Amino acid sequence: MFTGIVEELGIVTAYQPHAAGARIVIGCSHVLSDLTLGASIAVNGACLTAVEITGDSFAADLAPETLDRTNLGTLCPGSRVNLERPVTPTTRLSGHIVQGHVDATGELVAIDSIGDGNWWIRVRVPQGLDRYFVEKGSITLDGISLTIARLEPGPVVNVTIIPHTYAHTTLGTAKPGDKINVEVDVLAKHVEKLLARSA
């Protein structure tokens, strides 16, 4: 489990496609401090397993399902990625419950300055996911826990970010048309299933 609070920006140093899936190598430093083989790590919000660790990078294998549902297949050497280690029992839950199980990719429609280093972001999300979103509810975009500021037909989700988030995540270099990993609030999924059973 993760919280959607990005710890470090990593850099893709290698991307090796396979007949089925791929392997990605990510250069980083902070998240390596206690990373062990077989441990989970969120990369742009997708929960991956560290299969190789060096002094300045780790490698993870990408299953075909991961490539189908996330933007990780669009990465190449030099791409920046958001990194977060899983929570521990004593960690503050600063964001919201993030599983690292990306539901789909959305499309960045716009990222506009609203002054003083703050930004307004619009992301078009797949039609089937819109029922899980509410204003002031939580959404995870590329592994970042954010609050929904407005909903539009399309469906389009609007969020705002502060200067720190812009400077310390991949949103600082994002541009319209980019694919963005989307994870809905898992609590909304559970509520929907429970209500369907009682209907």
C-alpha cells in the first residue's frame, strides 16, 4: 500500500522490451536506502517489484497487463518517473490509500498556471471510471495523491497542484496529450459492489 506522496523523481536509464512484457531500469538514490530484492515500489503509481538493485538504480519487470493499463510502455531512457516506497505500520497516511493498481490511463488535456507557482490540471479519464469520482474526493494521477477540484463532461477531472508538487513530480514536465496513470479510490469500488449486492 502507498499514500500517493512522491518521495523522489527517478530517471529511466534502460528500457528492454521482451516478447511479452519488458524490463525497466530506473536511476535513483533516496528510495534505494532500504529497498530490497522482491520489495514493492510504485513507479508513476504502478506497483512494481524490484528484481535487481545496484548502488544507483533498480530494475523491475513489466508484465503485459501492466503495459496494457499504464503509461510505463511509453517510457524511454531519460524519462522522469515518480517513485514511492510502500508504507510501514508507523507511516503517516499523508495522502490517501493508494494500492498501486492502476485502473487505466487518462490524457492530459491542459496544465495552466493560476499564479504564484500553482497549476490547474485537466485530465480526460475513461468513461467507465467517471462514476468513482466526486468533487473533493481523491484520485491518483501518476502515483500522486490529489484532490478533485471539479468534474466536467467528457469525462474530465480537474485538480490543482501547489508549487512543491509541480517541482518534485513528473507533472512539472507534463504536456497536453501525455498519458497519465489513473487509479480511482478503492473505497468507492467497494461501496459500489456492496450497494449492488443489497439492491
